[in-house]
Amino acid sequence: MTRNHSAKSLAVLLRARMHPDPLPSRPRRRSRPLLRPPTPTPPPPCASGSTRPPWPPSRTPRRSTLFSDGYRSLDHGGRREVLRSLATEYDVPRARVRDLMRQYMGLASAAGGDEVEAGPEEGKEGAAASLYRMERGLRDALQPRYSGFLEAMNAQPGGLKLLAVLRADLLALLGEENAPALRALDSYLKEKLVTWLSPAALALHQITWDDPASLLEKIVAYEAVHPIRNLIDLKRRLGVGRRCFGYFHPAIPGEPLIFIEVALLKDMASSIQEVLWDVPPTPESEATCALFYSISSTQTFATLSPIPGFMQWLLAKLASQINEQADGKQGIELLHDLLKSSQWVKSDKISAALKSPLMRLCARYLGREKKRGKALDAVANFHLQNGAMIERINWMADQSEKGIQQSGGIMVNYLYRYVFS
């Protein structure tokens, strides 16, 4: 299955999810629907403000599962195609909102102003009830069409983790395409994730040597501060005088979102070696200090992002030095012309000679060059403002003509770690 075919198939599935099939015509007992997603083609506005037809609950899990499996199988370009479709085709139904606003203003004028006083008269009560119904309809219509879809995905097993992956992909896309519709989708999804990942929903569990091997493997793999070298090291960290606690979310069973390692000591340690190689461990009855020596987040997401302003910045710096300096001007001018021509990448020797200085200059550009207190590079500023950190700079990661001209072929990994507060 090609990428376009896969992305197109998911687009059809999204459309089916947003445009629910009509209920079967055969008689059946009606039950309260689990979900009431909006429809992109609502009926004409009415005073009741009702815009959401029933959705057959039995169809929701299957379609959500199909979308989840399909999205994970897509490549970089296919995922972006789906995100653009979700953001633009299933946004707020603005025509519907305008119609309801016209109705509301007309109804408010007929009722005699901004306020409708409660009273015994039947006419006033009817006008007030109509206004309240219309206000509910406006609130409902102002929700983006994708809201019901995201809620349904969150309700499915593994759905919350998929939504976190989806937002990581969305952040990477926003770094290159800062479109209003994509920003709106990101803002909505961020608010939902903050609610769904609320600390109130997390459960604290002490991780011990008796826990399943699959969980212990995750502790070894995700330990980010002091790597666990082998099973003996792991057993020591879970044994006498040690504690390991993990925060778990019911929607992501068997996988800690964050875990904390604690050492019980007689006194505050002055070096990490005292903690990691405390043999024999301090008897717990004699411990007077609980030392938190490692806090690791297991939910990390990374981007591979362009650096569109690097070469422009570097060439401007070299041109400035050519104009200001007399000594060494010829060498700087030669380097400026060489980088500007982009022909240097065709020579392995020149490319190897330039790798170290260009990588150092790129690190300076990303980490230290500022404009009004923000990163000079637009993509870097976006990710750093959203809580990412610069994890790694990659040499010759984009060897296209555009990549060489913009960044000398260098790309950067931005790393996102979830922080629960």
C-alpha cells in the first residue's frame, strides 16, 4: 500500500467517523448514545440548537481501532496529510455559527434587550427559554468538528497514547507550517491532554522485583539519569534500602509515565557513587534520609527538524567580517564564496574539513543567537517555546538542494518530555 493510498484511506475513515451512517431502518430499541459527534452538514438552524445526530456506539471502537492502526503505519508525509485534513476539514462550522448568531440577535431583540427578566407572564418565560436554548446551541456549534473524534479516540484502549503521538507529529508539522488551523488543533488537543493526563487521574505504584518482566524492562530502557547496567544493578535499585515509584495512567496500563528512584541512607550523600554502590545497603531501620537520585520520564517524543535560517545567518556573519577586517580577509572571502555556491558538498575532503566548524557554529546559532530574547531560528523558537530541548544535531541529514542552501545539510532533533505538575 503506497503512502498516498494509506493517507487517502485514513481520510475516508475520518470522513466516515465525522459523517456517521444513518441508523438501520429495522426496528430496534433506542438507547442513549455514548457519543454525539457533530456532523459537517447540519440541518437548518432551529431554536433548540440541536446539531448532533445520534452515533451508533457499536461502530465507534472498530473505526477508532482502524484509524489508530492505520495512522501508526503511515510514513512522515502520510501523517502530515491526515493532520492537515483533520485541522482544516473538521474545524468549527462557521457558517452554522453565523446562522445561529443571526437567530440569537433577532430573538434577543424581540425579547426586548440584553436581559430577559423572569416573570409570571407566559410570553417572557417562553422568550427566556428560547434564549437559553439558543445559547446552548451556540456553545455546541463553537466546538470544532474533530472534538467528538478526539474524545472517542481517548475512550479506546491505547487511544490516549496515540493522541500523544499525534500531538508530537503536529508539533513537528507546526515547526514548518505555522498555519492557523493547525495551531487551533494543537491548542485544542493540548487542553484535552492536560485534562486527560491530570495528576488526579494518575496512580502511584511501588515498583518491585516481583513486578512483571515487561515493566522491569521499561525501567531499564527509560532510565535517563543513571543507566542501569545489568540485572544485578536493577535488583540492587529495587532491593533493601531502595525504593522505586511509578506514576501510571489507567488508559496506558503496564507503562509508567514517570518513575522516581529513592535511596534510604544514614545521611545525605555527597556523591552518586555512594548511592549506586552502597554495599551493603544501609539497614532501613537506621536510615534518616530519603534521597531522590533519579527522576525519569518515559513518554518522550522527538522531531527531526530543518534549520532554515542557519546558512543565511552564517553567510551574513562572514560578509560582515569581510567588510570589517583587513587581515585574513582572503580566507574568509574564500569560505564565504565556497559555502554560498553549495558545491563544497561534492568534495568528500572539503565536506569532512568543514564538518566540525559548521556543527559548532550551528550549535551556537540554535542555542545562543537571539532576537528579542527568543531563538533567532523560527523553527527552533517554536519548539523551544513549546517545551522541547535540543537533543542532537545531525550532519548531512538533508542532502537536498534546499537543505544544503538553508542549513548546510544539517538537521536537529528536538526532544519533548512530558512533565506532570
